[in-house]
Amino acid sequence: MTSRSLAGVLAAIAVALTGTRVSAIALPWFVYVSTGSAVYTGMVTFAEMAPYVLVKALAGPMLDRVGPRRVSWAADVVSAAAAGALVLLHALVALPPGALVALVAVIGAARGPGDLAKEIMIPEAAERGRVPLERATGLMGVTERLAQTAGPAAGGAIVLAVGPMASLGVSAGCFALGSLIVAWALPAGMGHRAPAASPAREGYWRRFGQGLTFLRGQPLLLALAVVVGVTNLLDAAFSQVLVTVWAKESGHGPGVVGLNSSVMGLTAVGGSLLAAALAHRMRRRPVFFVAFLLAGPPRFLALAAGLPVWAIVAVFAVSGFAGGFLNPILGAITYERVPRELLGRVGALGTSLAWAGIPLGGLLAGAAVSLAGLAPVLLACGTAYALVTSVTGLRREWREMDRLRGRPAAAPVPGGGTGTPAGGSHGPG
């Protein structure tokens, strides 16, 4: 039972992320090829990501009270139903733009709390399996990277073979499988730690405020969220619109998009494994900022320069390997500082702040490409990425990155208690 808990959480994360990555290839391609409009493509991705971020931000108190297992199962069921409805309505030639946007918004609203619920079950699953927390978070990072490898490859191949809607059908199947894994592999009470005393009966906004108060008292966590938020916005612009427009205008098509993403994901697995093995020896701050500098700007500049496919694939490979170091560092810092009693609330707020720019990424990129063209936008985004991931590292709060290494947080929780920490992650990349 104990080892099955960790394996079940990791498997649920894997299939959910695979489904998300498949749809991330299929949906923008379907919209752009159908309409020829980069602006509309950005609008559709905004319709998915805005509810994702908003609902995730507000879901923390519910996760802490209801329990992440229940939330994860329900989110996967809703996501599967909405993705399946997209495929069915398209097959029946009954998918008007309004219905497309509405169903995409439902998927986004479900994925936000669903993804967070899986992440915050990792510490308890590690305890049940008597697995060191560092190893469990390392395994989560590798699982995420493997899903980011398989998903784009499957999405690109299926789009080429039978069209984007078939890829969305695969996404629906992945979400359904995730709900089955959660129901079968995880014990019913997992993640539900409602205290016996009055805090379980506290109102929603009081519980929400406890998480906000804690986060405001953590300058390093706030700085991390802001930097990751800016880079996530740029990554979203890249993945949701810029790379799709590049694939269409260059004639390379979705197959090369899937190849690049898969190569990046595969090398990121290697980076994650190396980071997990050497985490106790690394100085976090230089590794973090050098990895960020290699993971982001080169991808934008390679597409803007019109490099041959083999060179672009090589750039994505280096970027992926460097990016593999990011989430283990982010997760370790957050786990050291956030008490478990606030796991859902602080995780929801911190992750939502880091992901707040993602809904705007595609929207702004679509408008910018329409006004200035693809190459200037790629150059501007790459330059902004480089500045954010180099200049901000000079601020004072970043010196705390190498403190509290390996020690769980024991900070007082507003309303009572202390505990072990929660995690966080870097978004699309």
C-alpha cells in the first residue's frame, strides 16, 4: 500500500501531463490551420489558461479541506468529459467557435486544481512509502519531463497521421486514465488531513488569508514566483503561438514542433536525473540562473535566425538539459519553507502567481505577430528572457537560496501547527 501510493501519484501525474502536452500541440494547430489567425489562436489558449490560473489560485483552501485525492479525481473526470465533447461535436460538425472556447475553458478550470492536487500529494506519498523527500521530488521531476517528451511526440505524430481532433481524443483518454489511477492506487483518506479542532471549520476566506499571509512573509518565494511568472509568460507565447506560426510559415509543420519538444523533454530528463544526484553538492543560485539562461533565450533566437532543423533540434536539446535543473531547485526551496498545513493554500497562491502570465502569453504573442511579424517578436522575447534571468539574480533575497538546505520548514502556521513543506514548479518551457 505504501509504495503503491507514490507510484500511483507519479503515474497520475504522468498520464495527466501527457494528455495536456498532446493537446498543447493539437489545439493551437487546429485553430491556426482552421482560421489562419494568430490572434484567434492566442484567444483560444487564453480561454484555457485564464481559468486554469484563476481557479488554481482560489482552490487552495478547498484542497486543504476536502483533500487533494478527491479534487484530483474529479478534475480528471471533468477534463476527460470536456475533451471528449470537443471531439464528438467536431465529428458531428456541431462545434461553433463559442462552444470551442467554452469547452477549452472548462478543461483549463479543471486542470488547475487537478494538477496542483497531484503535486501536493507527493510528500505524504513519500512518507507512506518511506522514500526520502528529495528522491520523491526528483522522481516527480523525471516523471514530468518524460511526460513532456512523450506528449509532444505523440501529439505531433497523431496530428500528422489523422488530424488534431484525434490527438484531442488521446488527451481525453489520458485524463480518464488518470482518474482511474487515482481511484485505484491511492487510499481513500490520502491527503485529507483535516484537524480535529476548530481550524477545519474556519471559513474559506480566513483559510485563504492564512496562505496569503505566509507567502507575503517569504521574500525568496515571492521573488521566485515573479521571475518564473515572467519567463512562463514568454514560454507560453512561444509554445502557444510563436512556434505554431513558425511551423506554418517555415513549412516544417507540426511534426518538427513535436520533435523539438520531445528532444527538449528527453534531455530535460537527463538534466533532472543529474540534478537529483548532485543536488546536495550544488550551489543553487549560480546553477539556477545559468540553467535559466540556457533553457530560455536560445530557443527564441534559433527560430528567429532561421537555422536548419538539425541546428534547431540541437538548441532545444541543450535548452532541455539546462531546464532539467530548474524544477528540482524550485521544489527543494519551496519544500523547505512551506508547512504542510498550508500546503494547498500556499502552493495554490505561489503557483498561480508564477503562472499568472501564461494566459496572456498567447494573446499578446498573437497580437504582436500580427503587428510586427514573427522574427522581430522572437528576437524581442529572447532578449527579454535573457535580461530577466540574469539581472534579477543580483537582488538580495536570492542569497537565501542556499540556506535551510535539506531541512524542512518548521514555521508557525497562522491558526496553529507546524509541518513539512509543499512544492512548486516552473511552467511551460
